[in-house]
Amino acid sequence: MKAFQTICRLLRSSKGFSLKPTAHVDFSTSSYSCSRKKKVNPYKEVDQEKYSDLVQSVLSSKALAQTPESLFEEDNLLYGPVSKCKPPKQDEEAKVPRNWCPLFNPDRSIKPNATSTPAIPLKIPLQRNTIPSVTKILQQTMTSEQTFYLERWKQRMILELGEDGFAEYSSNVFLQGKRFHKALESILAPQGDLKERDENLESGYIQSVQHILKDVSGVRALESAVQHETLKYVGLLDCVAEYQGKLCVIDWKTSEKPKPYIRNTFDSPLQVVAYVGAINNDANYSFQVQCGLIVVAYKDGSPAHPHFMDTELCSQYWAKWLLRLEEYTKKEKNQNIQKPDEGTE
């Protein structure tokens, strides 16, 4: 009986179907009058051509039992094919930065002349102060989904390696990344040691980025600090150079797993645009950057994946970065408000 009622509801809700009571039907609370009235077939006005199979299955006493496949077929007939696309997240799309700050500096030239290009790449040391770093801001504002997957990966690694093994693994990954960046610096810096360059070529990571390095020229900064003087954050960028003729902030990454798409790099695009915005608003840099490049290198020497970020893509990620920065500022403000209360308890 429940299955019959469900199908009736489906038929009533379908387009083009209407069920109108005839003039002869008299709804009464009297059980006597209801029992004397002739029952009306509710399927007389159904579009027989469109729903013939469905109606026949309902009216037939020999109808087969419903299966998941038959139910999907009926849903497809009544409502059309199922859309597999996820609905957009309205809340996220509606968010816009409250305190907008432009990514690009209109007072700086996009293509500086040759005399402004430094013979030796800039290498400004990072000053440790109270201004938050880009890395800290991104870590403190990770989404719950990011936090969940990061913690799950950590627990899985601890289960396989143990606490001490995981600590050693993390230390090795950090050292490998540090050596990789040091090797790139010796290769890209004009005053680098030739012997050291030859030794670095044996590294799997360096072999991985060889096809990228062929398109890199005009290095302007290496392992250099930047500070956004308006938004008040700092960072240490890997490299500023021309990639295929376009000046970019280049971020070198290492990975054990292939990352062929920019979405696989998680928050790296936000880190890159944060550096782009900082350079364009830092008095230590006379030039302006409008593009970014994320290079993911692999230890086994497999060709690295380059993810180029043009002006439009940088602008999109800049809006997301400003939202993360606002979230961080809000969290810090709330923590500072709570601290005096904690001291009085």
C-alpha cells in the first residue's frame, strides 16, 4: 500500500499530470455515503502515451517487485536525468573582502627598463618581528576539511612509522626541501659556485626541473624577504624571474605524489599571490610582478609540473588571500580580547 501511495504522489507531482475530482464525487464524513459511492479510477486522466508502462505496472496485479534499477528508470522518466554536478556553495561565492587592496601597483611600470635590472639578484634577509608571515596566516586559517585530511594523513603515517619514525621522516622532508632550494639558488645566481652546480645536477629534484630551468631567465630576486606595507604581512619568496618571457614569482615545491593540476597544490597559489602583492607594495623592489609560477619537482627525476598563473588567475586568488587575511586578523583580535579575561579568573 505504501508503494502505491508513493507512486501516486510521483504522478501528481509530474509535469503535465493533473487529477481533478469529478462533479459526482461527494466527500463526506459518513461511512455510509462513502461506501455507496462508485469508486473513480484516478488514472483516467493520466497521459497514457507517456506513462503507459508506469500506469500498467500500477494497475496490474501481476506487477513485478520494484528494484533499484526500475526506480531509477522511473525517476528518470518523471524528473529527467540526474545532475551529477555539485551545487555551488552560495556562501563562499557571496564572500568578498571587506577591506579591498589592489594586487597591482599603478605607480610602477610593468616592464622596467634594462638599467633597473639588478646585476646580482636581490636577497633581502627576513626580519623576525611581530608582523605575521604568509605561512603562519595560511596555517592558522586552514579550512576544517584541510585540517581533517592533514590530521588523517599524519595519524596514518604515525601508525606506519611510529612517533619517532614520523618525526625523522618530517625532518628528512624538510632537509630535502632546504637542499633543493639551496641547489636552485646556486644554479640561478650568477655568482654561484660552478663545482657546486655540477654536483647539484645529480639531484633527482634538479633533474626533475631541468626542462623548467631552460625557460627561466632574468633572475631578480632569490630567497628574498617581502613585506606588504599596507596589509602588514611578511614572507620569504623563493625566486622572482622571467618564465617564458613573463616576470613571475616562482615557488619551488617538492612532492612524493604527482600534482598535475594547480588544485593539487592546495594553498600554494595563495602563497604566490601574497608574495606578488607584497612585492608590488614593498619599497625595496622597484619593479612590478603580475604573474606567478608553481613548480612541483619529484625526487625520482620525473619531469616537474609547472603551474603558470596569469594576471587573471592571480587576481582571483588575490581575493581569496584577502579573505584568509581578514579571517586571521579576526581570530587574532578575538584571542587578544579573551586574554585579559583569562588572567582575571
